[in-house]
Amino acid sequence: MYIPSTQSVLTAGLALTGSLTKPRTVADGSVMDFAVEECKDSDGNTRCSKPFLITKSTCYQLEWRTEGTLTHTTAEVRDAGSGEMVFYRDTNGDWTPEKGELVYLDFKPKVLGTGNQTVHYTVTTCE
């Protein structure tokens, strides 16, 4: 006779309510783009997101928009400890990291003569 464990009963209950599949916001906010390659520039502008924790093999959706008429920025996900880039994305989309770590985002301007624009971003788990 099979008697389910408490964990399997709770997991099944959460799955039925949709709690495990609903996207949740991991990080969101607004920063200046990374035209000046420092998280805090000399004028006190914030140019990187606050660090947030990602989990191995979890799908994340990255979305951002840059204020301005003719602008294009790319998102760079960086290790919070070393500053090393761990992922790069040119447009909104999904990312599934190979390991869990503490990361932050910066946004590089890609149109010549632009920069110092505000970027609004959201990172959510995928549906």
C-alpha cells in the first residue's frame, strides 16, 4: 500500500493551485544605461540593477525598454562577486542559467551617439 509523504501531498497541492507555474518577479526597476561603465557614476546615478539570486536550470524572462527616440541597449547579466559577464541578450527573451549565483544587470547602449538614457527592466520566471 502506497502512503504519500507530506512533501508529495504539498507539492501536488501547489501544482494544482498553479503556485509552481505562475511567473514571479525576481527583479525590476529603472537604471541609467551603462554608457559610463560603473554601477554608481561620479554624479551618483545608478547604472546597474541591485543583485538578485538566480537558480540553476530555472527559466527567466528578461524584458527591458530604453527611453529615447532612437535607442537600443543590450542586457548583460554579470556575476555580482567578480563582475564577469555570464549572459548577454540583444532583445527581450528567455534565459536558463547553468548554475545558481548572485547576479546583476547592466544595459549597454548600442546606437552611436546615444547613452545616458533610463532603462526600465523586469526579470520574471518563465510561465
